[in-house]
Amino acid sequence: MKNSEKITFAEDILSQSNFEAKDLIKAKFKHPIKHWFKVNSWLLINIIELKISDVIFSVRNLCNPNK
């Protein structure tokens, strides 16, 4: 006999003020492809920001006349 639990989505659970972690673990995403793109774009943007800050730091160290 199948469980008659209703399927909940992660987006709906996160919009609530109080939720349980075990409900979030069992939840599914409404649009898994959109979620995949959001996670990967977030990761790519953070990597790019880190590389830009590394370049800025390197340029500042090269131009520093105190050393």
C-alpha cells in the first residue's frame, strides 16, 4: 500500500517561517533544471568574483612603492 503523503516542494517549504529539516530533505524541486542552472551560475559568478579580487590584489601589490 502506497503512502498517501502529499508531495511537497522545497520552494514551498522554504517560504514558510517554521519548517523541519527532514521535510526539506524529502522535498523535490518544482523545476530541477532551473535549480541546476541557478546553482551553477551562482558558483560561476563567485569564482569569477574571486579571480577578479585576486587580480586586483596582485596589481596593488605590484604597484606598492613601500616594498
